[in-house]
Amino acid sequence: MAASKEKSIKADANDGAYLGTRVTLRYCNMRKSAPKPMPPGISDKRARLLLVNASKWMNGSTLTYAFFKSPAKLTAPEAQKDAVRAAFAEWKALGIGLNFTEVSSVANAQIRIAFDPADGSASYIGTDNLSIHTNEPTMNFGWDLTTPYGHTTALHEIGHAIGFPHEHQNPKGGIVWDEPAVYASLAAPPNNWTHETTFHNIIEKITPDSVQGSAWDPNSVMHYEFEPGLILKPAKYKKGLTPKGGLSARDKKWVRTFYPPLPSGSAAKISLFQSHALNLKAHQQADFQFVAPSTRSYTFRTFGTADTVLAVTKKPAKKGAATEVLAHDDDGGHERNAEVNVKLKKGDRVNVQVRMRYVEKSGEAAVMVF
Ligand SMILES: [Zn+2]
């Protein structure tokens, strides 16, 4: 795909020295997520589901992004920024419930985009972006985005930013690596990766359900292109694996699992002291509106044995601003419920969002404000 792709150099068996395959593509270096330790004793199924949706945004969120204007080494010509804008628009055009808005100041953006060629292409995963200092980029592009490979790179990094990991690390794919070849070739230019970086981005298998669906999608935009000599099995990929490029059919389906189109009309109202059943399966979300009848502090709480994320948010005050999160709690993996307290003035209108992370049977949870 990349114009500069060179022929692989085969190992020379007679010479004794291992030359290995030479990777000529530069790869995304996914930023490490904060560890999400699971409490001991929880079931495998529960742990797996919790991992899948660990860093997903609330559906309906407006995410803001901005490009660095200085220092010069973090900036790029307009054509590169347009390629990123087009990639955001392409994800949005799938009809997903997330919104993306460009803002002018990186300090006000949740996704802060730089173009440092020395740093390669990279992004943090989903809501992990929120833990990065606002001075720092959360996404970097290290090569030309106006080529087909660059277009796929832009879609790929945004895929990380909305919570998706690497598809080639899906254990369902059963990729058996020629590990010495992978480590040796990635340690060389143009990637110059450490052993640890290569392990983190390629060799390490991700918990099955934390990658895209149950089966493996070698055409996913979250899958690297591999040159010959890196994959031992499946045998047909010994000569290399080239995803089709762009968003695959399953990427489109899977992203709508987490971020389905928003229902038309306004969300159901939630009233004081009334319990609302949550008929949700894992990954699904329910939205309610609450209008404060008087000025005081309100408690919003989920009930039942489910693992939920609960957020109380306000619509962006003006067009182009991020969703304002007034309070947020996540009881994933814990034997307690999500609960937040929010001080509201009489007449304040807020959104109450509950995302189901894990539940044995739908209908075993409820939400209440009191
Ligand atoms: Zn990546």
C-alpha cells in the first residue's frame, strides 16, 4: 500500500546470521492504557465483558479535537489536517451516536492532535484520553496522510480514540508469529521499536472479547498490514497480509454496537423517587432527562447486581463544545452500585446516562434519583 514499500530481505540460511524480514511500513504505536485490574474472584465472562467496554465513551457524547498550532514540529500543512477531518467525518457518516467537533484551542480539546514525524502514529484508547495532561498530544501522525495508507492510518488512530484496540492481536485469529523475525524487523528502521513496544502492539494477545467481536477480521481498519516473513500461521499469510484498507464491513457493524444511532425525540423523563428498570444487555445504554424541581443536591444511583457506568451530563453550552460531564461513576467489577451526587438549581435540565457493562440477565437493574 505504501508507495515506498521495498522488497523484503529473506533470511540467508547459509550465512548463519539472522537477517530476517525487513518491515518497511511504519506502524501505529498504540499508547498504553492505564491498567484496569479486575477484582479477584469475578467470573471470566464478567471480566471479559468489562474489558470490552472499559474505555468506551458514553454514546451521544460530543468529543472535541484540535490541532497543535505550535511548536512547529507538532504542526502540519492543511492537507494533512483535512485528511484527519475527513476520517472523523467518515466514522460519523456511519450514523454513530458520537459527535466530533473541531475546536481551535488544544487546551479545550479531548483529542489533541500533533504531527511529529519522529513519534510515529499513535493514539490513546477511548476515555483513557481524559487522563492525559491537556498540554500533551493524545494522537500523533508520523507520516503522510494523503496516501491510501495514510487514509487508513487516520481512520485507525480515530478508531483507538473511540475505544478500539488492535485487531491483529485478536487470539481468535490464531496468528502464529515468527517472533524473532517480528522483533528483529521492528527493532530496525523505520520503526526502531523496543522489544516491549513490539510485544505491546503485535505479539501480545488481547482478551478475546476485547477485540472486534468474536471472530477475527483481517480486513479491519484496526489490523496492521504485514509484509512477508512475519506470520507462520495461517500459512496463507506467510507471504504477507494486506487488509483491504479503510473501514471493513465488520468495523462498521461493530462501531454501531457501541455507538448506535441516537433515537429520535427526547429521552424518557426520570422523576424523583421513581425507580426505572434498565432492560439493557452488556454494552447498551439508556438515557433519561431530569429536571430539578428545587435547588439542592441530588443523588443518582443504579440498583441491582449489574455493573454500570452512570453519568450526569449537560448538553454543550454552545455548539462545538464537549459534552459537560457533571458527575460520573463506574462500579465495574465491584460489589456496589454506581452513585453520584450533583448539586442542581431549580429548573436545571440534565441527562442521566447509564451504560451497562455487565449483567447476568437484562432487567436486573434499575436507576433512581432521590
Ligand atoms: Zn494502532
